[in-house]
Amino acid sequence: MRRSRRFTLAVSAALLAVPLLHAPAAHGAADVQICFSGDRTPAEGGYRVTARGCYGGGLYMLELTVRFGPGAGVYFCRDAFSWNGDLVANRCVLKS
């Protein structure tokens, strides 16, 4: 009886731990905004990115992807303001 109880506890613990393996790491997590087109200008702390046709979430510590235009690229931005699909992000660093 003791072995079956240990086995049951081990299986239960393993089943409870499986979802934790698929959870994203908190230290690398960032909100994401994706925009159709945009421009960038040099500014204090990196770039100021203005973009149109945006969707996603997050206004602080976010990853911003601009698909087309002079500002095309992937950025990490400290803060942003979004309104009706338009976005202005500040202190952005170009990732790629």
C-alpha cells in the first residue's frame, strides 16, 4: 500500500508541474505592439517611434514591431502612448 501511495503522489506532483514548464519567464517578458508602418527620429535615450495601424497591448517596457516604412524594425521601448491604432513610443532601442 505504501508504494502505491508514493507512486500516486509522484504522478500528481509531476502533473501539477507540467504547466509551469510552459509559462514564460517573468524577467524576459514584455508587452508587444505590432504596427503596419512608422517613422523613427533620434531622441534622448534612443529613438522616438511614431507608427500607424497598430494592435497589441502594453504601454510600458514593450517590444514594438514596425513592418514597413522608414522606421521598420523591432524595438524595445520604455514607454508608449496608443490611440485609435496610432502609437508614439519613446526611448526605443533598435533590436533588429
